[in-house]
Amino acid sequence: MITTEIPQFLQELEEHFNAAMISNDVERIAECITDDWLLVTPEAGPVPRGLLSRRP
């Protein structure tokens, strides 16, 4: 089995993104994603970046 250590900067990016998602802060999340980003959930299906700011 080959194991590769994940570079520190990728771990930090992942932690930053997870913290933004947990905070449910649209501005923090927007800092972490690209214009073509897409979240896929079982409840809502594909959710493009543009729908993040249109929460009910």
C-alpha cells in the first residue's frame, strides 16, 4: 500500500472551507469556491454557487 501525505496547504484550505460551510455564512463560503463550483446533495441535488445567496 502506498501512502502519501497531504500537503499542509491543502489541509488548511480544507479546514477553511469546512469552517465556512459549518458557519453557514454565504460570504465566507464564497471566498472558498470558484464561479463554476457545484454542491451536490441528496436533498436538493445540484446547487450552483449562484443559489447560495438565495436561501429561503
